[in-house]
Amino acid sequence: RSRHVQVRQCAAELLLSLLERIGVTELAGTARAERLAHAAGILAQDCHKDTRHYGQEMVRMLMCHQKCKMFLERSILPHDL
């Protein structure tokens, strides 16, 4: 995790665009789905509003798929979802 806001914001924006391009269903079948779900959960709780927005968008997309939802529930506290 970077200490610089711009780095976190850029990473969140790129991850969201990647998720939109690939799609949640295709991503759920990969080995990195759990890592992405964990990263999205962390970014959704970031202190910077733009980074938090991108993270929350990723979480919303991931919550639509059962396997990704399970990964999110494992990596984030339930009241943060």
C-alpha cells in the first residue's frame, strides 16, 4: 500500500477499468480474484474520496457474483460492505 494519494487513486482507477473490461464473471474464474477482491475492499475504505469511489464501484461490481462476494466477505468486515 502506497502512502501517496495519487498512486492509490491511479491504481484504483486502473483496477476498476480492468474489472469493467474483463468482467466479473471472467475474473471470478482466475487465481487472482481473491487478491483483487481484497484490494477493492481496502480501496473502498481509503481516506481519499476519489480512491474510495473507485473502490466502492469495484465492490459493487464484485458483489454481483457469488464467488467474488464470498472473497469480499472473507477479506472485509461485514459492516463495511
